[in-house]
Amino acid sequence: MRVLLTGAFGNVGQRTLKLLIERGHTVRCFDLKTPANEKAARRFCGRVELFWGDLRRPEDVAAAVEGQDVVVHLAFVIPKLSATGIESEEHPEWAYAINVDGTRNLIQAIQSTTSPQPKLLFTSSYHVYGKTQHLQPPRKITDPVNPQEHYARHKVICEQMVKSSGLTWAIFRLAAALPVRLILDPGMFDVPLDNRIEFVYSGDVALAIANALETDAVWGRTWLIGGGPRCQYTYRELVSRTLEAMGIGMLPDEAFSTTPFATDWMDTTESERVLHYQRHDLQDYIQDMKKELGMRRYLIWAFRPAVRYWLLRESPYCHDKKRLWQWAFRGYLAWGSLRAT
């Protein structure tokens, strides 16, 4: 099968690309030509077709779509940790041009293709449900959307465009698929520690996508893609286990927001029944993170107070600045905790 993969060199994109190649698909990668993407592309040299372009340019998108059987649309500017270095919430008009106008260009290119129209699989997010901590979990496909930020609004608009496009389509609303790389961003403090959050291993998302391309029942429907019951945590559980594995250690409650955030648990019973993708959990992600960090975990631990102090300074919720160093040194002598994680 000939597959166009947008955002091919992002977090989920690279996992999906690797699996599609293993499955024997012919993959055309569409992404921005940046130093980071070019570096990532070298891992797949000779095994894929590289198509550097910009979703905002209709001519780029039209050329990329031609001759494909399926388009998997992953490219999107996210609220935090964006590979572009620019966040959707700080620059919403710029993000809209990529997210919404870019998706519109993609749909129109598919509609106008001279070859048989490729199918379209669009990846959305469970952020479209908005703040739901006051509701009984889990979230279901039938729940109303209530987007709170620009990113989620863009996803809702794109979902509506996809559904009304007349194309053969499927929509995946993804849970939190964390990247396996050392990124410490102030956005980590925006989620309250008692907030429900569902994790999904990025490789499992890739498996769901790869299986979807071989499953007729997936088309014409919206699916919830998450890690399942064993990947449903409070944010405290998720962030503490991850920070401990990195050698940083859990940060004080005072550093985190208390305003409910747009994450929750989901009912993925049907998607797992059809797509059989839930293979991993948070411990697998932690093992990947430890492998990625390697000896840097011990350097982080060695400079742990400074790293913690820097992080705490980035939190907009730490109002007692006089206690930053006290919090920074908390647990510094617990060498055994690093070795045990």
C-alpha cells in the first residue's frame, strides 16, 4: 500500500513510519525540512520517499498526495513541547494556518487527485472533551466536545472538515503519547496532580494506525486510542514515576496548578477489540526513557538540586520563592532511589 505520512519525523510519526516499513508499505514522508527532521530522516535513508514541504502551500500538498492509497495525517502544532519551538497557544493564528488551513489544503488535494482518491486517517486528541474532571469517567465517543484551548478547537474544526469531506475517513482521538526524549517544559506544571490522565505508548499508537490500514471496519468512524485501564493514572502517579526515573525526583505540590486540565480516562474497549494495539504501559516508557538518557541520568542526579531549582523557577505556581532551594535539595542524598528506579 502507498502511504503518505504527514509529520513523519515527529514523536508518533517515526514510530509509525518504522512499523509501516516493516509491514511492507511504500511510504512517502511529508514534513518540514528542518535540521532535526533531516537528522531523523537519515535513519530511514533509502527505505522511504522524502517529500519536504509545507502544509500551508497547496502546491506542496497536492504533489505529495498524488498517487497515494492512504494519507495518515499526524502533522499538527501542539500546545507544549512542539518540535517547531512555537506553541499553538502563544501563536494561535500561526498555528491555525498550519493546523486548520493545512488540513483543509490536504483534504482539497485528496478531493482533486487525478488518481483514485486515497483514504484519510486523521489523528485528533482527547483534549477535544475539555475539562471533564467533574464528570464520571471514562470519556466515550458519544460525549460532547468542549474544547478549551486553541489546539483543541483546531482539532474539532479539522474533525468536522474530515467528516464532511466526502472522503473515506477515520479519526483517532489520542490519549497522552509522551515523547521519549529529555524535555523539561513549564507546561508540565499546568496539570493538577489529582487530574485523571490516560497514557498511551507511542509505539502502540503506531500499531493502531498500521492495523487500521488493514482493517475495513475502521473507516467512517471516530475511535478513542489510549493505553487502556492499566494506563489510567492520576497526574501525580505519571509525573512522579517519570521524574524519579530521570533522576530529578518528584517536585513539591506547590509547583503545580490546581485548575482542572483537559485530560481524562477513556473507554477504549471498542478500539482495542478491533485494532489490538494495547501492548505497553508506563513502565515500558520509563525503560525507554532510561535507555535514552543513559549515563546522563547520573549527571542529572549529580546536579539534581540545580536542575530542580531551575525547574521550580519555571513554574508559574511557585509563589513562595524563598523555599525554592529548600525544595531543590529535597531527597538529594537518596542515592538509592535513583539506582532503584
